[in-house]
Amino acid sequence: MRSAMVLEDIRVQPMKRAGGGWSYTIVWPDSSVDEEADSFLRTHEGSGTQKTYAYTLVDHLRWRVREGLGTEKVTLLDLHRYMGAVGARVPMPFGQPWRTPPKKPYGQSGLQTAAACLKGFYLHQCAKRGVNDDLRAALEVRRLPTQQDRDRALLGHTMASVPANPLAPRQGTRRRHPKILPDGARPELLEVVNTARDAMVVTWLSDTTLRIGGLTGLHLSDLHLRENAPCGDSPKPHVHVCHRWGHPNRAAAKSKPEWWLRDGVICGGEIYRVSPAMVSSYFAYMTTEYRKYATGHGMLLIQLAGPHRGEPWTADGARGMLRRAGHRAELPGRIKPHAFRHTTTSKILDVSGNDPMVAKVAGNWASARTVEEVYGHPDQHSPEFIAALNTVWGEGE
């Protein structure tokens, strides 16, 4: 992906909508819209997928121009070559390098996104324009359902087959404990942050599994920081993470459960319990920096410096703050917001006796199976674990 607009090349064009929010399309150097890409991206209007697919698709279209290919000529072999050029393992030569430094090959998640985007894009074009029937047949393959497929379906026992994606990379072994924070990161970060807002962000990320998009998208009305709030969703202090369309800072919650107003009170959404430390950091921030600079927009996190002081703070701003704080604290690696979510989930699983349902509910994870596969592990310092090893080693009998 390119970090800046490139006027002499195919590029993604964000468009501000009158009712709030953003849409994304792809334009050519002469500013004409790519009709194929636009018609496909419109099928994802109003979702974060549209932005992700736009930036994924523009890379493929640039590669396609270099290769002299169009929708009518592309074959499944060409798409496999492209997947190999961006980082997938394919048993074939894929031509000239494409993602050369400083670009990096896609990781496992990026490859899965690219495979889904390409399959959707070409099936949409083949069906809409009635071209390239061979490619359409090659992409519309099916496979036998797994037990996981059956578990997810309402009538899984009746399933005979499920759609498959021939472009998808082989699923590797799940990495246990991905992106865990260094030991002692929280107190060291709190020691070096410069503002009450930044201390609040570190505290809120540490004590919950909030994603950074959800945190920077919070409104004051979403916070129910006293017991027995009138929403009735939880008797304990909590916050509601609500997916809204058109935040001025472009923040967006990943999950989109239904939420509503009842007698002026926010109800529904994703519910996160709030710790006493979170409440304390909130009041420290609200009575100092927020009270001094906020401009009446009603969002929780605000910018504290620069020409837009008082306006909503962006997720990128929060990421930059954590990165700089990590450098000042001399913590290893790059401190990322999502690492807090993984760290908290791992700790919850440890103290709950490796109960994935507890970690799922406490962390608002979609699947207990994911929690178990990624974080489930024995405590290597527990007496039971040590006794098992000693037995295997023939010691301590």
C-alpha cells in the first residue's frame, strides 16, 4: 500500500458522504472512475470492508496493468501468480517481483483478505458482464464441510458442501500468544506518558479488551460509570461501544451489535465492564484537560495540541502516542493498541483456570474456540505442570 496519494498512478479515492461517513472507490490518473472496481466496492457500501477491499484491490489493478491483463483475459493461473508475487507460497514461478522494499509481502491475514477480495471482484465482474466463464467456473468451487463449518451453521448436519476459495493460502498453525505486551509495560508506560488523557488510554486498554477504534469512537453518553445504570444492560459500571456512521475522526467499532436510545439512554452495543482504576483516570482527565479544551462535540478523547485542539482524537493519534511512550520507556518492540487486548485475554484465561467461556465473555470475543486455540495453554510454573514433567523425566519419585 502507498502512504501518500500518487496522482500519476491508479489510486484509492475517499469520498465524504453528505449524511456522514466515507465511501471509497478507485480512480485512474486522469481522475476517471474505474467502473469495474466501483461497481464491486458499492456492494460493500457502509462497511469497513469497502475501505479494506479498495486498498487491496488497487494493488492488484496496478499489477494487472503491468502484466497487460484485463478481466476478459485473466486466468486462475494469473491470480495464483499474483498471490505468489504478494507473499503467498505457490508452486510456480510468479514473474518479476512486485512488492519490493520498502513494501513488505502480505502476512497470513493480508493474504486471506486479498484472496477473498479477488474472488469476490472477479465473480462480480463475470456475472455482471457475462465474460470469462472459465475463470468463473474455476472460482466457484466447493469443498466438503468440516466440523467447524457444521457448528457455525443453523442446520449444519444437513450440509453437503461449502464454498471454497482456490486462492486462499493454506491455513498455518495458529500462533499462540500473539502480540503480547512486555512484562511490566503498564506501569512503565504510565510513568512516561505526558497527559491525563494518555494515562487514561493506557489504563482503559490495560483493564479491558477494547479495540482502539472502539475506544476513540466513544461518546460521553456511552459511559455508564455508576452502578445500576438505567440502561439495564449491567448492574456494574460499564461502557457501551456502539458502531456509528460518520465520526469526524473516522473512528469505527469493529463489531456492530444493535444499539438504541431509550428515554435518552444508550442501550445495547458491545458492553465492557469498567474497573475502579478506569473510573479514576476518567475523572482525572475530565476535570483537567477535557474541561479546558473540549469543543462540545460529545466524544470522549480529544486532541490536546495543534490547530485542531479540542476536536476528536484519531485512532492513529493514539497509536502514535503509544509508540512514542514505548520508546521513552525503552520497552522492547513496538507498543500497539491491539497487544493490550491480547494481553488482557491471556491474563483472564490464566486466572479463570483456562476456561475459554469466561475469557470469551469478559473479552467480548466472538468465539470461545478462538480463545482456546490462541491462548489456551498450561501454566508452566504450576505444581501440576512441574510434577508432570518430573514424572516424564523420571525425577522426584
